[in-house]
Amino acid sequence: MEHAVQIENLRKEFKGFTLKDVSFNIPKGYVMGLIGPNGAGKTTLIKLIMNLIRKNSGQIRVFGKDHIQHESEIKSRIGFVYDIPHFYEDIKLKSTASAIAPFYPKWDQDLFLKLMNEFSLPLDKKFKKLSHGMKMKFSLCLALSHDADLILMDEPTSGLDPVFRQELLEKMSQIMLDEEKTMLFSTHITSDLERIADYITLIHNGEIIFSSPLDNILQNWGIVKSEKDLLDKTEIPGLVGYEKTNYGIEILTSDIKTAQTLISSDSISEKATLEDIMYFIKKGETHA
Amino acid sequence: MLKHIRRELIFNQTQLYIFAGYILVFWIWIVWQNISPRISLVFLSFVLPLFCAASFQAREEKFKAWTLNCSLPTNRNTLILARLITSWSLMIAALIVGILYSALFQKNHSILYQFIQLKYFLVFLLFTSLFLVFLFPFVIRFGLSGVLIGLVVLQILGIITLVLTRASGSKGNFLHTMIDSIINFMKFLLNHPSTFFYVTVLIFSVAVLNIFTLKFSQFLFARRDF
């Protein structure tokens, strides 16, 4: 399988936080959802790919090339949307686009104008006059106007109203009909990813917990609920985390099928959502 | 490189309007008051880098636009090179405005005559480069707040210098001697005959200072995390 992004043993140390030797790949032509609680390292990872922050060690290859040695070439094929769009606030949208456009060989002015129109963005308005949602839309317009092969989006739906979130996801789905395009979509709103992601990477405290196809996760991960403390008597296969409640215990397992065969009949099991998985892992009561 | 310069000019257009207005008023005032071209040269050498180089970086910091600039298909070294070239282009343009204004509106054309002489032009470049060699990397490393703190520190140092000079008398005071040395150095540069050797040394110094400014600034910018 060809990979758009390959990350190997990537390490970045800050005061109070370390991205710990992270490795994962993003297959070409797919949507990779990057999930994790706030402060898990999602933004750090995206900034490292964009070389906005310097790595301590490890390797990042984009389109098979080192991301620093071939920085310009690689970035000309990347569309980026950051969680907080930072543009020159006192400059009109059309001027910003006009300053950026010459950097992209495949910039399509007609497509840009079409997207601006679709998103109801006024060309003559200054960036500072836009609402947060409109700022995100503008950022998205720029990212989609140069036929990018890789689209990096860091929390693009946070702070957006449900209507635009829906529009955005539909737009993303349309873009991904082109099998040459790849997307890395970071969010903590996991329901967004369940609609469009092919792969999910969960990051927590600077570590990759898993990086797998979404279908595998939704099929194999589950929650076992029981009034009895199952942990005392039974070895739960694929145990990832658990939570003791007033009514008993809830256990997250990555092998729900095997777990179902072993647990007592008075227990119930259900498929885990991405939100469940994030919740249990964030709770931190993980099984060693 | 042109697309980089164009980007700098578009993103800093608000600053450019202020800059253009300031430069116009500055030259009108210089010509109207018939202020010595030498003083205007020294003054310009300090004001122009502040207006161009420092303010562009300050705006980038204010809007956190380095995220945008550094995400474009380019590398950080080119961004810094572009900023330095844009700054120099604007500073030279400001000088040309002064020369044209002098040619058109000044009776004795003193600014015109002075600045079109190679020696004076090179001394202007040298003074500006000397200021830039401190200012440009300083702003990259410490940002706008660093510049403001730096200016306050300079003010305090100036006051201390004044107080110390008065307290200890002018003769033998280190700070006073240092200021005298700077003034004498300026006079030496401006009064020295325009020999081939002298002109060559000036050109070489300007080149070395700017290469150092560029390389050191690129080094600092490459080390920053955004």
C-alpha cells in the first residue's frame, strides 16, 4: 500500500509534554482521523508534519520524501486548515488570496471564487470582520483551491455550527471521491469522523494508542457492562480500560467477540463508539 | 523571489500606507526647515529600519501570521531573505522619494546633491546596515515586546549616561568617550575623501554586515517553533 505520510519514531519534547516516539502511516487516498483529548498531541503532530515546530528525533516522509529536504515541493501539494486560522487581520480576503495564490502552481482562481461564493464569503471584507465560522470557511477555501493531494485539518469543525459542520463534512466527502487525495483530520468531535474517516489514530498523552481502519475498530471494540466485578474472576481479552460505577463495572475491550464468549450471562455488551474509546482511555484507569 | 516580495507588500499594505505618509511628511519637513542632509542621513538610517524591517516582523507577530507564512510552499530561509530584500527596497525607495522631492521643490537641491554622491549613498547604506545588524535578528528573537523593552532599556541607558557624564565631568568618562567616538566615526566616514579604496571598503562593509544580518536572522528563525 502506498502511503501519503509516513511517520517513524517521531519525538518532540516540550516543558511538561512529550510526543513519545510516535509511528504511524497515512495510506494514500484515504481519510485518517486523528483523535484524542485536548492536549494529547494532535496539533503538535500536524505542526511537525508542516515543519512549524522542530522535531527532536524521528522521521517524517510525505509523498515518500523527507519533509524538510523537500519542504517547498511537499507543501505545494498540501492544503492546511488550522484550529485557529491566523491571517493578517486588516487585509481583505481577496488580497490575502492574491498574495498566497502565486505560491501554488496548481492554484485555480475559478475554483477559489466558486468556493467563496458557495460559502457566502465576501471578497472585499477584511479578515477581522469575519466570525469564527467564516474564518474557518475562508481557511478551507484556500486549502481547497490548489488541488492539494494531502489535506491537513486540525480541529476544523470546532466552534462551528451544526449546519456548517454538516456542509463541511459533505464537502470533504466530495473531495475524497478523488482517490488520489489523502486527508488527515484531527478532531475531538468523534461523530464527525465516524461519517468520513477510513482510518483512526488515537493519541493520548503524546503516545499513539492505536492506528487502525475505522471498520475494524467499530467491529472489534466494545463495552461490557456487569453488576459484578468481572475483573476479579475473569481474564477479559483485549482489556483496554474500565470504569467502576455505582451499578457495577464497565469494561472497554478491543476484542468484544471473544470477550462476549467468556463473560457471565448476566453481563451485557455493546459496540463501542470512538467517543466511548476516548472516554475510557482519558479516564486513565487502564489495565496494565 | 518576486512572489515573496509581493506577499510581504500585500500583507503589510496598511503599514506601507503609514510608511509612505510618514516619509512624505519627513521630506517636506526636511526641505521646509532646510535641515542638513547629513542629519537627515543619520536620522533616516535609524528610522527606516524601524519602519520597514521591524514593523513587518511585528505585524507577523501581532497576527501570529508566521503559521501562515511558514506553511506556504517555501522554506524559512527564503522568508527571511525576502523580508530583508523587501525592507531594503522600501528604504531605497524612501531615499529616492527624498531625492526627487529635493530635485523638484528644494531651492539649493542639497539633499539631491548629497545623496546622489556615491560616498554619501554608501555611508547611508552603512549606517542603515549597522542598525539593521542589531535590529533585524533582535526582532526575530525577541519579537515586538523585545523591541519595546529594548527601547526602554536604551532610554534608561541614555539617562544614566547623561547623569554619569554630568556627575563625573566630560573628560575621562567612559560613556562620554564612547559617544564621542561614535560621533567622530560618523564625521570620519562623511568627511573622508572618496578614494577608490575607501569606496571599496564601504561596499565591502555593507555587504558583510548584510550577509551577517541575513545568516544570523535565518539561524534564529529556523530555531523557532510556531
